[in-house]
Amino acid sequence: MNVLISFLGTTLDSCGKGNVRWEKWRPSVSLVMQEDLHFDQYYLIYQPSFVELKNRIAADIKTCSPDTEVIETEIFFKNAWDFEEVYEKLYDFSRQQDFASQDHNYYIHITTGTHVAQICLFLLNESHHLPGLLIQTQPDSRDKAKGAYDLIDLDLSRYDRLAERFAEERKHDLAFLKSGIATRNPHFNEIIETIEKVALHSDEPVLLTGPTGAGKSQLAKRIYELKKLNQQLRGNFVDVNCATLRGDQAMSTLFGHKKGAFTGSLADRPGLLKAADGGILFLDEIGELGSDEQAMLLRALEEKTFFPLGADTEEKSSFQLICGTNRDLEQEVAAGQFRADLLARINLWNFELPGLADRREDIEPNLEYELNRFTRKNGKHITFNKEAKQRFLEYALSPETRWRGNFRDLNAMIIRMATFASGGRITDDIVAAEIRRIRQKEERGTEHGIGSGIDLTVLLGTDMETKYDLFDLMQLREVIRICRTSKNMADAGKKLFAVTRQSKKSNNDSDRLSKYLARFGLDFQKIRKA
């Protein structure tokens, strides 16, 4: 059975009442005049104000095709140009009917009706709420009354070239997110493919996790630039390192303040949430954010409003949030250092970026990227000679090379070697000297100072000295040593709290140890595995 769904053409179908109408092209009637296409059922959708025209067209359809059942379908639109209303009522129509595409052949006529109605029919067909083929009619000089028609199947192979164009655009977007670097690591490429879909189809918060130097900040900026290219944003990219925010400064920096809100506030300050309105706010190291700031951030995310310090009225800001952290926020929640409700809100899209040591096959393409970046910045073209590149890759790909600072370490090495390449070529001697420098630094760090005996950079990152006091790091190193030499967490807790546990009625050494480690974003298993 062939079933047609069509709007009454209030302009095109209205060609007079006399016999002259049979000499003119009327799209609703022309459909049943086609010799090679017959309809068993004809859903004729009309508005109540056009009943007279509907009756005439329905009668003419029966004249041309007596065995076609005309199903007169009244749908009232207050405003036929209101997209929301038209789509809603056509959607309801599609759900009320029993359109079984496997049993019948359906045709959706998109020539009549308002442009809004035609678009809505197209969308409902594409989503399979109205199944079948689209049919488009037009006048034909060879037969003015009958005209001609075209069938449009959104699944036809003739549209493959359009699909190919979309695929090429997607490849471009993926390369854009990777800064044009032809990365080879399958896991990383899979992450980027997912991020590309999320970036273009969602404005919900994104959480980027992974070790320091894994590229979270750069990826956040590329997400912003990709959305900007696709005209999905009107605002700015605002980058904030939460590790640098403390006390009133944190509140003022993020949420702004009014003049006189605290000592030294001599003028109003809008704050970075306001600066990110219509754009993206990237909060790097969000695990460092204080509890008060976390609470205000959660409200700003959910209600798009917040109070600057000292303000009586709310400010509004609508932004997409991207967060970065090298901490285990679940552990932070367990230790009472991070709000569970905020984590639930920002954890909808969570992507863990692997460190450089887990992406060694990407070192070579990143090598070229770093050299090109040095060239753009300094105006000096630098390359490796063959022997030097081979020596560097042997060092870079060796399992003994830890890459604790990840891409920051790689970038620093390239800058140093390129700086010494006076003739524009990084030689074997330059590479050998750089490798010696790195190894000597690692040996010094093991012999004395921070990292003596226990390499904290593996757990805390190379920037740990900017985050923690030497006293805390020295204490933590001994705690880690005890944990690694104990059979389990309870055993480690007994050793560490041997004195104070004697004065307590009940002991929970494991809980005390867990909370202490959580201050550094660590847990017992992570320490044992590192």
C-alpha cells in the first residue's frame, strides 16, 4: 500500500473554481495524475479556515483517482510560521498514526505548506517519525496540469558525496583538536574522537583528568576554538589556574566584588565568571578550589547566577565549564576536600588523558610539532640531522625515560636543543649533551633534597615544589616509604600512628592515613603501584 502525507496548498492549489483549474498545475492534485505512481491513501492536512478549498481539492483528487482514499486531517495552527508550534503538532500527528514502514510505502510531500511546515516534515522524516521517501513536485511545460515529481531518499547512495564531505569536515575537526599532530596512539585518538562529538553537540561541563603536562590546558583551548569556528560561541576563553587562588582573592577573581567589599577593594571588579559569559571557562587544577568557591561555582552552573563579594544583586553568566585536574576527585570527596554534588555536576563528560610515557608512539610527531612551534615563535627554522634525531628517539622511546613532566619536558628539551642549534641543525653532540644534562639532574635529585630515595614527581608532578612546602614533602616521602614496606593500609597506619592510637578508644588507622594521603590527591593503591 502506498500512503501519501501532504499539506493543502493554500496558494498553489487555489486556481479558481471553474473548468480552467484543470489546465493549471496544482501540486496536491498533480500527485494523483501521475501515471507511474498510485496512492492508496492520501492524508490531506489542512487548517479549518480553508475548508472550502479542502473540499474542492479532495473532490478533484477523487475525480482523478477514484480508488484513492482521501483522509482529511485537520490541524489548527495559531501561527503557521511558529516553528515550535508547527513541529509539536506534526510530531503529535506522527505519534497518533500507526505508520508501519515495513508494511506500507510512505511518501511525504514537501512542496506545499509553509516553509516552516516543509522543514518540520523533513526533520520528522529524517528522525523516522514519519518514515518513507520525500516527494517534491514542480510544474512541467510538457504537461502543465500534471507537472513532474522527484523522489528523495535520504539513504540513497547518490548522497554519498555529501556524507564524504561531512566525513572530511570531521577529519579536519579531529586534526584541529590535536593541533594538526598526526598522533598514532589508538587510545588517545579514540578519546579525541569522542571529545569532538561532545564539543560540537553538548554545552555541559567537561572534566579533563590526567598527569601534569599531559596537555589538558591546550586541549581545552582547542575545544573552545573548534566551537568558535562552528559559530557555537559568542564569548571568550577564560583560563584560570585554581592552584593560584586563595581566600578573598579566589572569590574576587572568580565572582568579582563591589567596591569596599574588603580591605583594598577600591573599585568594582566583574570577575572571571562574568568575563566567560557566552564562552568557555577553563578551571585548571579545580581540586585546589576552596569549599566556599566550590559551593558558589555549583550555584553558578545550575542557575547561571552568582553574587559578587559585597553585592546585593545577582550577576548572570552563561558559560560552558571545562575543568582540569591531576587529582583523583573521588578520593578528594571521600576525604571531605571536594564537594560530591559539584563533582556529580562536572563529571558528565570525563576524559582521562594519558601521559607521554603511555603515548611513546606520539613522541615523533610531537617532535615535529615542537620544532615548528619554535620556528614560528623565533623566526628561525630548526631541524634535526639524521643521527641526532635517531639518538633522541632512542632516548625518548626507551622505557628507562620516565617523562615525568610529560609534554612540558619534551617542549623544554626541544627549546634547549634548538637554542644551541646555531647553524639551524640540531646535531648529535647537542642531543648527547641534553641527555647528559637530564640524567645528571635526575641523579642529583635522587642523592639529596626533594626526591631523595622516593621520587615524588611520579606521584605529584614536576611542579610539586610550587604547590607544597618542603616540610610537607619531606614528611610525605617518609609516609610513602612506610606504605610501600607495609603489607596493607592498616599495617601502615599502625606504624605511622603508633603513639597517638594508644590514647584513642577506637582506632581507625586506615581512615586517618587515607585522609592524610587525600590531601595530596593520593591513595594507598596508587602509591603501591607507582
